[in-house]
Amino acid sequence: MSDNADSKHLVNGINSDTGSGACDFLWGAEEIGRAIGRNGRQAFHLLNTGEIKSAKKLGGRWVVSRAALLRDLGA
């Protein structure tokens, strides 16, 4: 894997930011989709069908911690 200035690495097909703190939250289907290698529409479907168990809807917007998302997907 090549050196990348933004410190992102691919872990089991899922983008992982090694420079993030413990409170690294992903907000919205688009951002969640990018983290799991899917587009926003695909992520929205996974969220609405309950496939991503750790995600919650707050104020009409999906949110999930990166650590919980990786745990849910077995990474």
C-alpha cells in the first residue's frame, strides 16, 4: 500500500482513518456510504432496512460511530 498524506487505509474493503479520535462519527448516508465503499443510495437502503444495526437517526439524519460501523461489518 502506498503512503497517503491523509492517513486513510483500506481495512477489509472499508476506509479507516487512523488519525481519528474515539468520537469519530459519520453523519448522513453519503458519508456512511463512503466509509463502507458504497454510494449514498446504497447506504441509505442498508440504513433503512436495519442492516447497519449501530446506526441511529437523530434529527432526521443518520449517524454512526466509525468504530461501531466497523464492528457491525466484521472489520
